[in-house]
Amino acid sequence: MALQAGIVGLPNVGKSTLFNCLSNAQAQSANFPFCTIEPNVGTITVPDERLWKLEELVKPEKVLPTTIEIVDIAGLVKGASKGEGLGNQFLGNIRNTNAIIHVVRCFDDPNVVHVDGSVDPVRDKEIIDTELQLKDLESLEKSLEKAKKAAKSMDKLAMKQVEVIGKAIDHLESGKSIRNLELESDEQEIVDGMQLITAKPVMYVCNVDEASVVTGNAHTKRFADSVADEHAEILLISAAIEADIATMDRDDQLMFLEEMGLQVSGVGRLITSAYQLLNYITYFTAGPKEVRAWTITDGFKAPQAAGVIHTDFEKGFIRAEVMHFDDFVEHGSEAACREVGKLRIEGKEYLVKDGDIMHFRFNV
């Protein structure tokens, strides 16, 4: 299950530096490899210490983490929705992602020119929001015309679409993104089918100076106040620090982070947060051949989880043998879990939990 998160922002806010830090940092760590698919797309493993604990206990031939894709999307400028700059390319690329990592500049440096002449993360965010909202409005207006034509024949779905699209248009015209529009479940289904850019979940990354990476600064506080009603995650990251960390070996990285008052690097936090942004969880398969992490959406039932491995597993699903990671670590093996009743047999209605270790039984 591929997760693709797009890094967006105005030119010169640090998004490409951050993308390069992701690539360099992952290349430096044996546990978290990085590989380039295209010049602006990287596949990065999701840090998960549970994998390495399972490796220690199971001693498999190989260990396979789960991954996400990070895309460095061309910088957006005013007028992008009308094709200014690389607007069409930007909007096409962002439409193909599942989530948005929005980088805003929250540091002062006279040597780094700002495209609009001054540092103002609130204004920068509004520029991008406006361009994306305008593009969604354009898309919705086309959909509304089609729905209105179909509604003339008293098509119930089309009539509902007219109502929902109208609500979405009003929301966008008030300067708000679709992700913040409250909808009933049937209305949400209609909106989900339209692939609107501003409906994508978003995380904000404030690129700060070294002194502000722990507690923030005036820019980050003002920015946090401006997005308080969005209930979105905000990460404080110094791209400059991350660039330094990326050149260090593992031991030096840990020492440096401790000196900075940080437990995890900004890159590590960003990867984990991006994974969680889409409500994804991890289950494991563990055996002598391999220990592997699998990505599923929270709420998947056992057959759906099995289908991530192979569609035949879902079609022929019989049952799942399930242990939880914590129980496995406590007792040390599958056999020990079975002995103390911590290995369960679950059927088709079982909701898979983050950290489950699963074996599937199925008919071919």
C-alpha cells in the first residue's frame, strides 16, 4: 500500500533542502535506506523499532520495513491556478499525492531571499491555500454543471450531488479548505469521489533556525495561532540542522540530538507523522524466512489485511492466528505465546490492531 506525501511550499522556504535531508539521512542509516525512483521522488522506510526487536527474537533471514514515498513538488507562486510559473505541473503533481506536507519559512536570514520580500509564514500559507482553493473551485463548478443536467431527470444521486457541491463551493468561497468542511457520511462519499486538492490531509512543517527548533519563535507562534482551528499537526524542523545530521554516523547523530534537547531528528519525526497522517497502522508477519511490516488503514478487518500481502489471501481467507507485539516480546516466541493463551484464532470480522503479528490461513 503506497503512501505518497507531497512536500509543498513557496520557493526558498526550505522544502527542497528538507527533501534532500530525507535522502541523505536515510542513506546514512543502515536500518532506514533511501532510494530514488525519479529525481523528485524518494521511497523511505518508516522508522519502527519494533522490527528490530522482532529480528532479535526471531532471527530471520531478512527484515523488510514498510515504506512511504515523499515527493518534492515544484515551488508554487501566485497565479498557479491560472498556470503561472510551474502552476499546472505543481497542481498536477499535488493532485496525485495522498497527503500534503506544507513547509513554511519561519526563520530570518538576509542571505536567503524570500520570493515576496519578507518572512511571513501566515501570508505564505494563505497564498498556497488560495491557489489550491481556486483550482478546486474550478473543478467543482464543472462538476456542478454536469450534476445539474443529470438532476433535471430527477436522478436522486445527481440531486444530492448538486446540494453537496453547492455546500463545498460556498465553503471554498469563504476562504476555507474542503478538509475543514463538516459533512455527513453520504456527503463525504460524494466529496471523496471528486479528488479535490484541499480535501487532502495536511501537516505543517515550520522551517526554523537552530535556536528555535525546540521552543519555536515569534513566527511559529503566530503561525500556530492562525491554523488553530484546522487541528492539523505542526512540526518544528530546522533544515539546516537536519543537513548537518545527515552527514553524521549514528552515534554522532544521537549525541548531537541529545545536545540539542531532541530525542528524535526532525526527519524521523516527519516520516512517522506522514505515515500517521492518513490513519495508517502497521501489522507484522514473522517467521524464519523474514520479518516484515505491512501497511494497512486503521479499521481494516483481517481479510483486508491479508489482501495487502496477496489478493488470493483475501479471497480464500479462512482465519488468522494473531499475537500482539507486546505479548510476543514479553514471552519471547510464538510457541510461548501459544502456551499462555496469547495466540488467538480470529475470523473475518476481526479488526486488526497496530502491532499485531499475524499468520493467515486461506484456501487457494
